[in-house]
Amino acid sequence: MSRRIDFYDDPQAPAANSLVPSVNVIVVNDEGLILLIRRTNNGNWALPGGAVDLGESVAQAAVRETLEESGIECEVTGLVGIYSDPRHVILYTSNGAVRQKFSIVLTARALAGQPTPSSESSEVRWVPTAEATGYMMDRSMRIRIGDFLARRNSPVVTRGTRDEASRPTVSPVWSGPLGRS
């Protein structure tokens, strides 16, 4: 079985050989619960998401990936942050690709559907925000959910520097309301 192995600030990590724009989505339902999936390639809990395909926007990728991985239709509502850190790489054992992580994290509201596992998710569930970071997940997911829960006035933009090893740095790059995509 092919696996996904995350490395963060690990001197034993393989060198990145690609960078693929991706998206993660924090989907919230009417009860205020967050959607989590359990990935089949590593057993960890995560936000729905994946690579942005040629010919689609980041928002379109967010909606598509959420539906594919969870069975939930959603509408993008905002931006949590941009996460790009050369110290975070992901090894895909199926093809030997080692990607430098580059992810845009969006917020969305659930429109329809029932949590349904897929080939990429063995479990899908709605979880209370207070419990969301208590699930077994990679450090990067825990940070992204934490940034969402912090309800910042501006998106997080990681700078990939040593001084932010425990927290991404917030850059005030945006200060207006976010419209719907």
C-alpha cells in the first residue's frame, strides 16, 4: 500500500523534488462542527483537500476535493492562510515524489451531503471545534486548525524561517471582508 509520510524540520527528510499547489478546507456545518477525514494513506485525521488541477481555481479545487473525499458539498467563504515552508516535505511512496508543502487553507460552509468515506478517506466525521485538534493528525493540520480557531483579522502567511518553528508568522496582507467565491 502506498503511503504519505510528512517530514517537518527533519534532517533525515528526503530533498523535495516538486512543489504542487494544494488546498485544504475547513468546512463548518450549521451546528458549528468541523469536517475531518481520516486519510487512507497514513491513517491520520486531516482537513479535506488536495492538489489544484490545471484549469480550475483554488476555490473550485476546494469544493471538488471536499466532495470527493467526504461526500459533503460546500461553498467557500474565506481564507485562513497560505502555508509554504521548505522545511515541510511530504514523501509519496507510490511514486517517490517528495513535495515541498504549499497549501492555501480556505473556510467553507456545508451545503448538502452526508459524511461518506472514499478511496482517500476511511472515515469522515463532524467534530466539535474544541475536540478538532485532539485527533491523531500531522503537525501541519493541527497548526491550520489552530489558526482557524484563533479567528485572526488577517490571513496567516508562513515565511518558512527558523524563528517560526512553533507558530506561523501572521502578516497583515489583507484587511477587508472576504466575499464568497
